[in-house]
Amino acid sequence: MPGWRRRRHRARWWRRTEHLRFGLALAGVAVLFLVLAQYEPRRTDTAEPVVLAPATVRAQGDAVPTPAVDPVPEPAWVWWGDGLTAGQGGGGVHAPAVLGELLGVDVVNFGVGGEGSAEIAARANAIPTVLDVAGGQIPPAGEVAVSPNVELLLQGPSVLLGRLAGVDGRLISGPNGSYTFQRDEPGEPVVTDAAQFVSTTAEAYRDHQPILWLGRNNHDDPERIVADTQAIIEHHGAAEDRFAVLTVLNFGVSEGSGTPTYDAIAAVNTALADRWPDHLIDVRRCLIDTGMDRAGIAPSVVDVEAMAADAVPPSLTSDPVHLTAEGYTAVAGCVHDWMVERGWTSDAMDLDGS
């Protein structure tokens, strides 16, 4: 075929297939668009992809599920007091430990025998403990004789960890009312005639809510007992107004109604009730009225006489001024029952403290 004829034939074919070619081009563009729509560029960052949880399937009419809420944690407690708090005479049983078991939370026992309310408040860092330093200097190492303004550690532990003039160490009670301060680490000598000692042990539990059982050893000074109790409450902050004050006990017929000790203790308990009517736990009344039943002990003749004289019965006491294991267990039960009534347990938390 001549060249001019071939060129005419190709031109005629190109015109006849114009619509077909146009349709194929459109189809190609569509395919390219679909491919691009499915393409996901590779991530260039290192963040983890967000994973959405599957939706909860509910039948029509089902209630919308309530989101899970973490329970409000029950506060831990610190129990300040004297030998009754420490559990003297209880054979290893003491009320703070029993209460902790009942509540299922931490209850720290800060009881030391023989201490009055001022000594207890000083151990709590609620009132200042000032140490006079012999020689006017804390030496670079070892011990130095000191004289505190409050007689701490009369019984029980003989060492109190703390800080004196910026130096970490320990206050040690020795024989005949002597005291020394021993620094933990060697360092530069510190010149000071007197400085405030701060118990680091007490500060470690400052966020705990306080239970206060003060006054048995200075029950002739109700004003001081109230002031020292208030100082500890304020030092702890008593979050949500959550603290408890326990009444002072009187023991047996010798401290029963009509005796000087009875009248003095009644004055203390009245002062406590007037100051904290909503925070007072009358453990004295609870032990007299329910202690024997809580302990599972049948009252003896002397028990009946003591209870008639409005005093703690002898079967709950290990000596004239301390309780038995059953007595301390009963005290913990009285405190626990009061907290349950107030809603201060894990079963019913009352955040406003009312």
C-alpha cells in the first residue's frame, strides 16, 4: 500500500476510536483515584497509635452502665498516748493494733509509758522541744550531752530519731534523767547553745489522722491536757476534720465515785467533751458499761462493786492503771463502733466529717 494511503488509513482509524480512547482514559483516572484513596502514608513519628475500645453493645431499653469509680481510700491513723496506748500490761496486745485489724488500715502506735500530755505533744512535734547543748556546740562526731525542756522517753523506747540545728541524729535517754544527742554522720561542728529538736519519726506520719488518748498521767491539769491535745490536732492538720479524742479512765473502787481521783478525771473528761463534743469517744463509759461483755468475762463481786462506783472493773486491768489484753481489745472495739457510727470506715466514708 502506498505511503499516502497508509497515512489516510491511520487518520481514519484515529478518528473512529476517539470516543473509545477517551473512555479508557477516564477509566484509568478512576482506577488511579481508588488506589490513592486506599493508600496510607508511612508514619514518620514514633508515637503509639490510638486504639479505641469497642463500643459496649446494649439491648434497647437497657440502662446506661455507670462508669467505674475508684473507692475513696480510708485514712490511716496515728494513735498518740501514754502507757495505755502503748499497751502496757497487755502481753503484746494493744488497742491501736486491734483497731487496725478491725478497720483494715494502718494504725500507728505512738504510745510511751509514763508521759503526760506535754511530753506526748512534744514527741508529736506539736509543741517545741528545745535542747540545751553542753559546751555550746554539736561536735563533728559522736555524742553531746543535752537537756530538754520536756522530759521525753520516760519509759518505753530510749531513742528518738530527729534533727537538731540542721544535724540528723538521735535523742537518747540515759540513766537518772540524762540525755545525749548523737549525730548520724560526721560533719562540721555546729555552734549552738540551744536549738529545737524535731522528731523525724513523728513527721513521717504527720499526714495520718490522729487519735488522742492523753491525760491519765497529769489528770489534775485539765487545761494543759486540752491545750496539748489541740496542739497535736492542729499539727496533724486533721484533714476533713477527721480526728478522735478519748476520755481518761478511772480504775476500780479506789478511783470510784466520790474519790478525789474520780472528781479530777471527771473534770478532765468534761473539759474534753466541752471542747470536742463531736469528736469525743467515751471509752471510759464504754468499758464500764460493755467491757465485760466484750471480753466475755463474767463479772466478779469486785467487778460489780467497781462498776457500781462508775469505774473500770478490775477484771479488765493488769495493774492499778493499765489494762489486760481483753481490756485493750475492748477499747479498740469501742473506738471502732464509734467510727462505724460516724461513717469513718471503708463501708461508709463520710468525707465532710459530719
